[in-house]
Amino acid sequence: MSFSALDSALLGPLFATGAMRAVFSDEARLAALLKVEAALARTEAEFGLAPPSLEPAIESIEPDAFDMATLGERTAIAGVPVIPFVKALQGKLPSELEPYLHKGATTQDIADTGLVLQLRDALDLVAADLEAAS
């Protein structure tokens, strides 16, 4: 059962390509959030605010390591996906790294930056389509 035309197998291809839908998939959203948290950890480590091992620890975690259904249920409670994502991510890190994760960032910082990464990928697809059409 589909909720909208975009996730409909029948109507979805009228509105977005498979590649574009993949850019905005749940897995792509989690991958973007992981990239943002890893970049934050790298920058904080450069200034001595986080251990240098935090960035590679985050980068070793794949989006499919998260339980999407549980994240969805917790997102409904929190109102935003970043809060349950950060909690789940903390649980996947070695205990000595947990206190340094997401330090100094707001959930909106992470959500917005992750979305920008997805938009960049989407615009790359649009640019390729425009180039092919010209």
C-alpha cells in the first residue's frame, strides 16, 4: 500500500526517477546524518574537543545497522528523526566515545546539513538530466 504518489509503484515514475527516490530514501537520509556526525567529530577532534577515534567509529557504521521501524516509532514520539538517530548511534559506539557524539550541535544543525547533502545529490541528478537533454 502506498501513502502518496511518490511511493506508489504505479504513479511514482510519473513524478521522480528511481535514482531521485533513492536520494531521498530513509537509508540515504541516515547515510547523510552519519556523514554530518562524522564531519562534526573530525572537526571537534582537530580542536581537541573529541577523541580522534570518534570519526572512524562513526564512519564504520552503515545505515542498515539501524532498525528503521524503531527509529520511525521514536521519531513519532520525538517529533524529529535526529533525536532517536543520535540515541541509536550512541548505542553503536564504544562506551568511551558516547559522551563526545553530537556535542555542541543541535538536532536542527544535523537535520539541515544532512538535507543539504541529499539536495546536493539530487541537484547532481538534475544537472546530469539537463546535460543529457541539451
